[in-house]
Amino acid sequence: MARLSSDDPYLVLDSADGLRARKAVEAIPALAAIDVAAQPDSARAVIQALGEIAGAADPDNRGIATDRLLSLLAQEKARRAPDAPGNVLQIYEALGYTADPRAADALERELSDPTVPLAALTVVADALARLHQASSMQPLVQARARVAALTFADAFMAEVQKDVLSSLDKAIAAL
């Protein structure tokens, strides 16, 4: 835990990974206090640790982790740094591990957000499937209809569309 406050991002990364693997619930407040924008080399490990440990945590610590991830989602979506889009994807994934219904609410909103890249919807759908909240069914069905109605002349984007539709179908089936 002491290494989480290190100036060496690789020590922070290694510590976050180790704490995540051990499901060290006591580490949630320290992980939540890390400024991921200032630690781009360890940000994704910290974000993932917050999500996965939250899933094994008591309600209070789960709330701390989810609150931080929701705050980070807003922060990273607003940031224009090169690492921000990757952090957003990692936050989507981490939210899926929290077992917190509030995470589902946020992810459901992402399904209809026109600024969310099409390919990112696969991560959102997978996270919603892990959270398994009944409230997610309607937003998933609506997102599927919207994505299915898109047409692409570009073969690459048509393949991305197929992947997104597949993820959405799996999430719908999981609920």
C-alpha cells in the first residue's frame, strides 16, 4: 500500500495490480485518492483495481470506489490528453466489476451518448452484462436498434458495427 504514493509510476502500477489480485478492500481509499491524470503510466491499473476490488467490497468501500470511478468518467471524458480515451474505456470496464447499480445507470447513459465512439459500445455492453441489472435491458435494446440502423460504405466500420451488434446481443441475452 505504501507504494501507491510513490513517484515511480511503475511501482504504483505494480502495487495496484497486486492489490487487485488480492482483492485488498482496505486499499480502496488509497486507490481512489490517486490522481490518474498525473499518473498516466499507472492510470489503467489503478482504475481496474478500483473496479475489481469494489466488486468484493462492503457497501461503504464499494461506494467509495464507484464514486471515484464515476467522477473519473466525467473527468476523463472532458480531458483532451492522448491517454484519456484509453482511460475512459478502462473506466467502462472497471464499472462493470463494481457490482454497484449506480455503475449501470452511468453505463446506460453512455449507450445513448452520441460522443461515445461506436467501437466503445462493445466495452459498455460487456460491462452492463456483468452488472446484470434489469434496468439495462431497455437502453441495450434501444442502442442495438440505433446501431443496426447505421449504414457504412467503409468495410472496416461495417465490421466494427457487426462487433458492436454482437456485444449488444450478448448483453441482451445475458439479462
